[in-house]
Amino acid sequence: MRISDMKRGEGARVAALPADAARSRFLCSLGLVPGAEIEVVFRARFGAVVRASGVRVAMSRAALDEVEVRSVAKDFSVRQSQFGQKYAV
């Protein structure tokens, strides 16, 4: 599954990045490293806003198609603030 297939609010883990070394380095600098948890925060015509490693990143549709993810069950009893701190709901 790719990030472009995810719905708003859905969580997943990064499984694989593109083979192009420069593109992979760029995505890693945004926090999209293999194993990182991500969440689609907002969907739009241009692409989506994704939360990765506690940081919100706006990504184009082309970039969303490059990153493979695997879905994970999300625990709704624990949330994370915009500053990366976890708290119980």
C-alpha cells in the first residue's frame, strides 16, 4: 500500500522508500524513514499533509506514490500533541 491510498486519520508505518538515493535522502530528512509511524492529517487536490515523526509535512501526489507503507492498528486511547508529547484521552 502507498501513502496515496491512505484515508484521512489513518495510521501506518513506512515500509520502503524509492530506489533513487537522492529522493530517499530527501524523504528521510522529512522524517519518513523505514519503520516510522505516519498519519494522514489532511487530504487535498495537491496531495496530503502527513504527520511523520511528530512533524507535519505537505507532500505532493507524486511523493505520496513513492513511499510504501503497511497499516497498523492505531490506539485511540493515547494521543500525541503537536509537540510530540503523548497523553491519555
